[in-house]
Amino acid sequence: MGEEWHRVADAAEVQEDAPLSVTVDGNSIGIYRLGDDLHAMEDICPHAYALLSEGFIDGDTVECPLHEAQFHIPSGRCLREPGGRDLKRYPVKQEGGAVYVQV
């Protein structure tokens, strides 16, 4: 079975200053809006269990709310330890008023 698109939110639910945390097929995914672009990446910090979507957004980066690990939202790249590794990214799209993630 291939990867499928899942409707995860209304587009209005994803704001630049308020990422959205969703779970799709057991995967915790953070949905971020940067300008007109949507980005989706794993939502749990690899260093310690914390939802990155509850972290601190600064431009195109998110900082873990627990231990200051920092990740680049568009690429998932770990920019500051103790992140440990890059984050998995997911294809995301907006169609009409809905947001879809491919898992």
C-alpha cells in the first residue's frame, strides 16, 4: 500500500504563530505555515519527548520547548543540539479550505 493523502485540518487552523499538531497513522506531525507555504515534519523532538509544535517559532526555525534544540522548518534540519538528528518531513498541501498530509 502506497502513501496516502489524509485531510488533517481546516486551512484556517494553521497560523504562522500557532503550528498545529496532528496524528496520522500513529505519526505525530507538526503542520507549520510560513507565509503562504505549509510545511509538515515529525512533531516529537528526537532528544526528549516534547512536541515541537509547542515550541518557540522564530522566522523559519522552531526551538524545542524543553532543551533548546532548534530545527529548520522548511528542511527539518537540526540546527542546534541536543536535537540529535534531522526530522522526517511529510508532503503537505492545501486544497480549498483543507490541509492534507501524505503519510
